[in-house]
Amino acid sequence: MPRFRKPSEEQIREWQPRFWAKLIGLVVIAAYVIAFIIENHKNVHLHFVLFTAKVSQIWLILLSLVIGALGGALLRQLHRRHSRH
């Protein structure tokens, strides 16, 4: 069974600032995401080709993100196939 050594004073001092920096970074990111959702909660009319839907702005943004990511992935695959030949 492996034995664990107690960290030295220097390791503890080095670890603490990194830990707090990561923790503060996570809190800032979480606060930004919450503020982003709150700011984009208004309903908007989204006109598709065949119908219109009333959705929250955040869903419109996420839908655009997903469509863009899928389009980028498909274009990348087409580029790979074209560059092989």
C-alpha cells in the first residue's frame, strides 16, 4: 500500500495562490453565465421558413451556436475529403 508524504511548506505556499486563482476564475465565469441568461430572457419572434415561434433570446443564441458548430463540422469533413483526393 503506497504511503503519502505530507507536502512541504513550499508546496503548500505555491498551491494556495493557484487554488484561489482557479476558484475566483470559476466564480467569475459562473457569474457571467448567470448574468448572460438573465439579460437574454426576453421572448422574441423567430421566423423560420414555414412557421414562426416565440422563444427566449437565450434559446435563439444557443440554436445559432449549435447550427454554426454543426455547419463547421460538416465543412471540415468536406474539406478533409477534398484534400485527400
